[in-house]
Amino acid sequence: MQEDRLTIGIIGLNFGRHILADLESGSAAEHLKLGAVCDLDANKVNEFSKQYGVKGYTDMDDLLADPEIDVIGLYTGPKGRARLLSHIIRTGKDVMTTKPFELDATAAKAVLEEAQSLGRIIHLNSPTPKPNAFMEQIHAWEQEYHLGKLVYFGGEVTASYREEPDGTWLDDPEQCPMAPIFRLGIYLINDMVRIAGGIDSVQGLGTRVFTKRPTMDNANLCLTFQNGAIGNIYASFCVNNGQFYGNSLVLHYENGSIYRNCDIQDYGTSMNESHLRMVSVDKDQQQITREWRQPGGSGQYAWEDFCEAVRNRDISSTPADAIVHGVQVIEAMIRAQHSGKLEKVNH
Ligand SMILES: NC(=O)c1ccc[n+]([C@@H]2O[C@H](COP(=O)([O-])OP(=O)(O)OC[C@H]3O[C@@H](n4cnc5c(N)ncnc54)[C@H](O)[C@@H]3O)[C@@H](O)[C@H]2O)c1
């Protein structure tokens, strides 16, 4: 464990409580130590400040004024995240936050530009600062085996939830559009942007199978890419297949195909491990197959990269264009949810 770990204050203690556990004994603990917790809800602040033996605040400004806090983890809901981020970076703190980055692409772009001009770091878990190792391997095979033009890019993410309405943003189709896509398929949207580039248009379908929430629990988003490929993302809270979370990709090219985690994965490994298979043909039309397996997937917090960027003041480490494009896709998805039609992504 590094001696000179940065001290982090965590804002938002609902999902954020899992980050507290990670800071105590998980991957974050090696790089950061918890200095304080903050939430508007005083009960959560009391519970977690006691449990972890750290300071607790109900007002974000008190946390931001604490000189012992080096960096901030922001784990509030996506709506209005840009406004909170802007407030935080203006106090001179760097931030790690979470997916989905925002609902409003203009606000997302503005805050990332503001961070650049102030010299502040904003990172999140999807998209991460650097492409994941499996993405590098996909690009290496594309080159080595001359896979040619990408024509289809599909992704699936599956889980089994039986949720009840609780009055939070998860019940609101405006704040949580095409819910399984926004909550879980968001990783696949950001992966697709990272691997295949710009998305041109989207169209969605969704149903409510088991959920008692007013938002969908079973959804499909079709996409077209600027390079002519067709994409598809299926995300569902209705599938109990022992692979929580199931997370797979299929890429078809003019000269081959690549599959990520398309075979049966052990429970809990599909998001955090990558098993790639490639099939192509040589000049004599003989089949070539390749296989690659490594830990690491999408959506993990790159804590080491964050701390390195903070120490080196590396503002170029934020993948601003990819973040904003992901939010532009979300905006088009919201329009598609209303219209039921194909909607252009604004660039
Ligand atoms: N694996 C992951 O990284 C992962 C998993 C689940 C959720 N998330 C993301 O985490 C985020 C939070 O999700 P959630 O379900 O916990 O949302 P939530 O709305 O249930 O909880 C947000 C918490 O933040 C607090 N809060 C809001 N505004 C605040 C403010 N100004 N100051 C202090 N506290 C404030 C609220 O009181 C609440 O406790 C979402 O963007 C979600 O998508 C990430």
C-alpha cells in the first residue's frame, strides 16, 4: 500500500456505500484513504461516519472546505451531475464520479471544458481514462488479421432484479430513460463509442415484465454508426442465468468476427474478465481462430490512473469527447423513447 495515499471525501452514500467498502479493503484502498463522507441525509452520514471512523458532513460545502480532503468521489444521480461537478472543481478539488455522466450533453461538454480551463481532473468508471485491455486486443486483431470494415456490433447485459417503486430517479422515465439501457447498457454504449467511433442514430423498444417501477426492465436499443455499421444493445433486469452480470459483445467485420464473453461465464466474472475469441480466414479461405483471456472489463474504477493524473496534473487524461458523445447518444435515446422512431444523434 502506498504511504502517501490521497485522502478522498465521498458525496452520495446510496451506491456510494460500496465505494466506502472498496476504500477500506478493495482495489481503491491501495491508492486512496477515506477522509470523510457526505450526504443530504443525516442518517446515512451518521451511519457511515461511525462505521468507517471518519468525519461526516450533510453540506457539500463543508466537505469541500475541509483542507484534509485532497479529492472528491461524487456518487449522486446523473441528473444535474455537471452542475455539482462544476461546483466541486471551482473549489480546487479533482473528482472521480460514476456513470451515467449526465443526461444533458451541453452541460456535460461545458463542465469538461471548464475542468480543462481550471486544470482540474474529472474521471469516471465509464468511459475510463484509458481504453480497457480487451479493446486494445480487439484493435490488434483488426490490424493483424485485416478484418476490414466493421458491419455489426452487438452487446448484451443481463441481470435479475425484482424492484419496487421507491420515489427515486429510478422510477422516472425522464431521469432514467429505457432503464436497463441507462443503468447497465450505458457501459456497452461507452464501449461501442470507444471501439467503433461515432454513433449516428438510435431507436428503442422496451417492456415491463416483472418490475413494479414505472420504468422499463427489459429493453433493446438499435444503433447505426457513422462508419456504416449496425449496432444493437439488449439490457435486461429479467434474466436469472447465474452469470450476474451477463455482459457480452459480438463484432462482425467484412473478414471475420470477434466475440467477448459469449460462452457461459462464472457468476460475477462477466463484467470483470474478458474472454475474447476471433475467427477469420486466411488467403486460402482456411479458418483461423484466436483466443485471449485477461482480467478486466468495463465499468471498473481506474483508481491508480486517477491518482496518477491528480499527481501529474494530467488534464489530458479525461476522455472528454467520448464522455460527451455517450451523453449525446443518451439524449437521442430519450427522444426515441418518446417518439418510438429512429432519432439522429446530435454531434
Ligand atoms: N458500479 C457502479 O459504478 C454503479 C452501480 C450502481 C449505481 N451507480 C451510479 O451511482 C450513482 C448514484 O446512484 P444511486 O442509486 O445511489 O442514486 P440515489 O439517488 O439513490 O442516491 C444518491 C445519494 O446522493 C445524495 N445526494 C444527492 N445530492 C446530494 C448533494 N448535493 N449533497 C450530498 N448528497 C447528495 C442523496 O441523498 C442520496 O443518498 C448513479 O449515477 C448510478 O448510476 C454506479
